[in-house]
Amino acid sequence: MKALDEELAARGAAGRPIRVALVGAGVTGRTIALQLLTPVPGIRLSAVVNRTLSRAEQAWQQGGDIQPTLVHDGRALDDAVRRGVPAMAEDPAALFDAESIDVVVEATGTVEFGADVVQRSIASGKHVVLVNAELDSTLGPLLRARAEQAGVVYTNTDGDEPGVAMTLLRYLRSLGLRPVAAGNLKGMIDHYRTPETQRAFAEKYGQDPRKVTSFADATKLSMEATVLANATGFRAGRRGMFGPACAHVNEMAALLPSDLMLAEGLVDFALGAAPHTGAFVVVHEPNPAKQAQLAYYKMGDGPFYVFHTPYHLPHIQIASTIGRAALAGDATVAPLGRPVCEVVTVAKRDLQAGEQLDGVGGFTAYGLIENAPIARREDALPMGLSEGCRLVRPVARDTLITFADVQRPAGRMADKLWDEQAARWGPEGT
């Protein structure tokens, strides 16, 4: 096989591009559409699906004077792709019956709706690229297992921090180095931020206040770390991770517990550290001769060394994940098997019986990463399932919310999939 860039260029020149359907035309989805339309060699955006059609149309028009055709089923979508006509749909069902789509990019940030899209995409033989840490951190192990059984790729994306860290980690492993920790760079954390406190910031940058809240209150950080943990087998050193403050990410070599790094590997984050974006990997090198060489190349005295990527650009780097999935069957970052970590639900304020939890980026709770065996022993409610759950008893601020504390909404697919995942790997996730 040719190198990825050469293969993509050849596919483009031959008129055989990877055909992509994008589900979700929010801010993230539209930036991805813009990048794919400007264009990326060997990849063709063929369809955009969104429940609000005006958003789907907007995603197309950001790439130029493009007038998409509305399709309602797979036959119409196949016809549009064959004729080279951009398509849009409000119901993702059109994708599942279409033979012309190679890769589905799921970018809704939802768990219930996203789980339906992903499992039906897998069942119809399509590779799935997730820009959805909410879903992946909740149900990723089960969905990855289903994808393997179906012979398709299930992967989170390069460009989001877990993919950036995993791409770097895999490269370092290929050099014969031993990664022992990996994670994100984070500017600030305040568990008690809400959509109201974040509204002005969100409006300034054209973002959803709930999404911005999830960035600030540690929920999204924990979900991304969980995606990375499940792909590496690394654990959280404690609930919520250590997150040491430092001036530069290189300091993480000395700030994370060496015994835990060497024992099982750690996922963690650097707080306030330059270069303030991207992802890092810590490797361990005990050989004195090799340490001397690394010192010569300004990597420090060891035995722990930090490598980092100083950027993460989901809308750009996703093209690499799409190409790797469709052409090489290679998942950028995906669960190894059983859940290693979960994101548990913690009360953001004192909550009363009868209150309804409002999910990721809301007013009622925040999410923290926890090792799966501990989460299952404590019967923790996953943050990805929290929205719509009604409390049956009071829960104090900063207290773990358990399944016993809530009544779950009836009939949700995500709950059924979660129960199947929990049963598959045992009550303690071991």
C-alpha cells in the first residue's frame, strides 16, 4: 500500500474518493464540513444530516455556492452521489440503506441519538468516525466490539486531544520507547460553572453555552481522558486525575507519581501549562547510556521524558482519521476491550428529591473520570446517562450520584446498551 497521502491523492485523481456522510451540523460539524469542502484530496463530503435542515444547508454553503439536494432514503442518496450532487437529509436513516457512503462522521455530541446513528451505521457496514467524546466515553467499548464483529472501523478522531495523544503515543511506541502517561493540557477548571456563567463567553465565540460549560467544569476533560484510558489501558491516579499546575508541560515528567506511571500507566492533565493546547505523552527510559543521549538532545535528565504535540485541530486532522479508517482499517483511537475508566456523575450543587438532572454542561452535575472497577463497586451513574434522570432522594454538592439515587427515563436505547456493556464485562468492570 502507498503512504496515506499518496493513496488519498491517487484516489482523488482516479475519481474514487472516500465518500463521507456527516451527521451533526452544529458549530463543530460545520467546521469539519468547511475543511472537507475546500477540499481534502481523496475525500469527498457527500451528505450532511441534521435534524434542522437549515443547519445542514449552511454547512454546505460555507464551502462555496453549493445548493444541496434534499434526500429521504438510501436510493435517492445513492443517486445523488452517483451524479456528484451534494445531498442533505434530516433523518440519518437515509445513510443506512445507501451503498455509496464509506464513512459516517458522527458529530452531534449526543449519547442517545448518537448511539442510534453509530450502531445502525456499523450494522450497515460503514466505518464510523466519532467527534463525540460524550458517546465514546459512555458506550465506546461495546460499540467498538460491535464494529469489530461487523468488520468495520470504529474510532474517535485525530485532532481531538485523545486522538492527538494516541497518535503521538503510537509513534513513540514504534521507536521502542515506553509510554507511561498521557493526557491533555487544560487552562482552567471550575466544577461549578453553568450555562449562565458561560453564556457571554459562548456568545462571543459563537458556541453553545452548555458545550462551553462542559469544557470549564471538567466534564469534557474527563470524557476525553476516559476515551484515552480505554484506548491505552492507562488508569486515573484518582477520581478526577491529579492535574498538577505547571508553567510548561515538560514539567509533567516530575509532577506525576512515578510509582503509578510505572505500575499501570496514567491518564492525566497539565493545568495552565504552555503551550496551552495539544496533548502530551510521558515515556520512561531507565538506561543510563540512553539517558545521557536524551540529555544531550535537551530532553532532560530522566528517567521520565515528556513529548508533546503543541496543537489540536479536530476539523483539519479528522481527514487523517477518515483516510486511515477507510484505506488501512486503522482506528486512530478506540477502546482496547473492556472499560478501563468511566465518567461518573457528581452533584454541582445541593440537589433535592424530584429534581431532574440536565446532563453534560448543565446546572445540576459535572463529570469526573474514575477507574471502572471503582465506579461499578460504587454503583456510579455515568455522566453520559444522567440527562433526564430524576432524583429519588437528596444528594449533597460534590457527592457522587448513583443509580440508586435516580429513576432513569423509560425506553432509552443508551440505557439498554449500557446495561449490555456492563453485563458483558462484569459488575466490577474486570
